[in-house]
Amino acid sequence: MSRCKTRNAALQRDSVGCLLRLKKCLRLGIVPFIITDDLKAFYYRGLQNWETERGYLRDTCGLAQDRFRQVLTYFHIKV
């Protein structure tokens, strides 16, 4: 039982941390992003090839930011 509580506490801390990072990004005018399952392969390729081709990772993160910007616009959140 205590193991379950520990996992839940860790999950809550992680969730709070995510919300705090989101709030800080928005306050600084940075559009955050979420790498969804359909972008994971491109994200990993970008990380793997960062030294030789930085465009892969930049493009993938840029696409993820564009998607997140659409969510912010939908909810009338200004960045």
C-alpha cells in the first residue's frame, strides 16, 4: 500500500512540476511543446543526428510548438 502512495506522490509532484514549467514558459513568452507519439520517431532522429543535422530536431519541435499554439489559441491564452 505504501508503494502505491509513493507512486501517486511522485506522479503528483511530476504533474505539479509540469504545470509550473508550463506557467513559466507562458510568462516568458515561450510556446511550450509536447512530443506526441506520432512525432517521437522524428524527435529521436533529431536527437541522434543533432551534431550533423540540427534541422531535424528544430523542425520537429517547431511543429510540436505550432500544435500547442493552436491549443492556446483555442482557449484564448496569449503568449
